[in-house]
Amino acid sequence: MAAVQGERLFLVRHAKPVVDPEVPAEQWQLAQESRVAARLIRLHVKHPAYYVASSEPKAAQTMQEIAGAQRVVTDDDLTEVHRPHVWLTDEDYHGAALAYANGRCPDGWESLERVIERFDAAVVRHAAAAAERGQTLVVGTHGLAPTVWMASRYRLDPDPARFWEGLRFPDIVEIDLQSQTVSCLAH
């Protein structure tokens, strides 16, 4: 894997979306009441920053709330793990997601290797652009895709599945690229 340029980067898990079982999760919009929670993440980001987000609406909208008037670039490689549009109960999804974060890919879900490859390429690409501008990279994304990517590069406490389970809507994770440490800032 190529080195990620910069001193630190921030990964933002999107704020709570409007959940509709009839609509695939990758099309869900940010809930109106979640916009305030997203704006509070601004307190953790030094401006100006380089903002990039998953092309999924809930992540791009969260990032735009954080960025304010600044431009947000979108990138398909930062999207959530691709999985079939089959409605699962919260309990069933939770179990499948924990298994995925632990390295076991449920049937029909995008392979962990592919998620890590595309996510890593996007982070390396945007970190280089941010470094060129002298800005900190802030990535608006999801829960599982960044968790498996981080687990491929850094130590997650206590383990990737529990790390994912502890993420909130929204949440911000700081990666200190010098010390190679990961910490959640919003809780």
C-alpha cells in the first residue's frame, strides 16, 4: 500500500439518514434533524480543509453541512460496502455487519479485499491533493468500509468489529499518520 500523505486525516461517519425499506440504503438522504448534529462535527476540524465524501447522498450531505460554503468533492470509491438490497431487521444487519468487520463476508456482499483496495486508492489520492494544498483531509463516509480499511493499516481497539459497533451517527475519527493511531473524537 502506498503511504498516506499528511500529518493527520479525519474520517466522518455520516449523520442519521431517513431509513426507507423500499429504497436501497445507498440512496438514503440525510434526515433533516441530523443536519445540526453534522454541523457540530465542524468543531473538530481545522478550516480550511480538503473535503471529500462518498457519492452516497447521506455522506455527501453530512460533509456539506460540515464544510459549509467550502467545496466538497465526491468519490465513488468512498461508498459503503456494496450489498444486495434485501431488507434486514436491525438485529440481522447488526450480526452481518459484525461478521463482515471481523473478516467474514456474507453472501452477495462486496469482498473485503475490493473494499480495502478502492477505499485505500481514494484516501491516498485525496491525501496527496490535500497535502499539495497544505490542507487537512476530511473524508465523509460510512461505517463498515472505513472500518475494514482502517483495520488493514492501523490497530483498532479493541478489534475492528467492536470499533465499528462503537461508531455513532455522526462520528469523527482522527488518524494521526505520524504515530499511526486512531481515535474517535465525537464520544
